[in-house]
Amino acid sequence: MLTPLLEPLSYPFMVRGLLAAMLVGALCATVGAYVVLRGMAFFGDALAHAILPGVAVGYLVGAGAQAAVFWWALITAVLTAIGIGFISKGAQIKEDAAIGIVFAGMFALGIALISATGSYAVDLTHFLFGNVLGVTTADLWRILIFGALVILSIVFFYKEFLVISFDPILAQTLRMPSQLLNYFLYVLIAITIVVSLQTVGIALMLAMLVTPPATAYLLTRRLPSMMATAAGIGAFAGVAGLYLSYYTGVASGAAIVLVSTLLFLIAFLFAPRRGRLWKGK
């Protein structure tokens, strides 16, 4: 009975992939709690797509090396996150308009760079749709280190993020550096997206940021329990999706997202007090 569970573990690339999927699933879901509660889904989607130029440049500069792609994508993501905040405040335009401007411009630049690379275009599609089975030991260390930094930052600034997210007036009364804290949260989301890039890819990144925390929102009442539940759901979806990919041949990133979506649908229908069928009783 345990053979289906143990067989994939005989391959080192599957073990690394499972660890990466579990870590990334938990990380995305934890950070995604703020994305869901603050209505930042468009920001997360835009940021995921806006790092495409960094991916392309990193691939060209590093001759395909994962480390170069990671660092260039990270720099691009952080600058894009800060740029969105700067444009929305400095130009006195709405945040969604600033996001749309930066998103469109950066994504177009990324497509232009990829189209100009010729033969590299096929290899770069891995970053669009994920390649968790290609995760190396060095990639795992990067996920672990940067993921730990993000989680520790969320724990350390939990009260500050809570206040600026749900009571901006109180934040002003307490003289909190709200704008600086918002920028910092944007940067944490950017780091999360880059760390998760190889697992589910740019195209499916939003699903891992939104779906597990949205599922947890239906099942919990408080932010800490929502984050913990979302992390568990994200980790489970990562592992279950990779097993599904192994036995069905479905792309790993898509399988992970499909499992996450299925869990959301179950919660949407049956969650106590918030589920659709529960309300119908």
C-alpha cells in the first residue's frame, strides 16, 4: 500500500522537488494571506509577470545558470514592487492604474527580450510554467534561506502589518511609518514570487499566492490561524500536486495549482458557517 508513496522517493530529483514544492507552498500561502485580505491579487499577478525581463537578462548573462536568473529576477522584482508604490503615490494616480502601467511595460520588455534570444526561448518557457523537477540542492538552499527571512520578517513585524492592513487611521495615530512598511511588504511579496519561480512558474504564481489563503479564510476566523492553515494547505498542495504529476504526466506546476483549486472548491462548498452548502441549510 505504501509503494505509490515511496516509489517516487527513490529518485533524488523527486525528493528535491517535493521539498521545494512543500517549502514554496507554505511560503506563498503565508505571504498570500496579506494578498487576499488586502485585495492585492492584481498586484501579485502583475509582479509575477513583471519579473520576466529579469529572468531573460539573467538567463543571457549567466548562460542559463539558475543562480544568475534568480538574482536578476530578484533585483527586478524588488525594483518593480518599489516602482509600483512610487508611481501610485508620486503621480497621484490610483494603485491599480500604476500596477497596470508597470505590469504591461515590464511584461512587454520581457517578451521582447525573450523573442530576441532565438534558441533560448524554448528554455525560458520553464520559467513561465515551472520546472520543479529541475530544482538543485543550491536552489533548495536559496528557497530555505530567503523563505526563512520572509517568514521571520512577517513574525517580527506582525503587529505593524496588521495595523496598516486593517486600520490605517490607527497607524497614523501611532505615527507608524505606514508607507515604508507597505514598501517592505511589497518587497517580501516580491522575494516570495522569485523564490517560488521555478516551482510553479510565472504563469501560475498567482494561484499559489491566492488560492491556499482564500481556502484558509473560509475555514478560520483569525489571521494567525489563517496563516498557519494556509501554509499547511499550500504545503499539502505542493506535495500532492507533484505526486499527481509523477503518476499522470501532467505538468508539475499545473498539477500543484489544480490540487490547490480542488481544496478551495471543497472548502467553498462545505466550510462550516461560510460554505455554500452550509448556508443553504
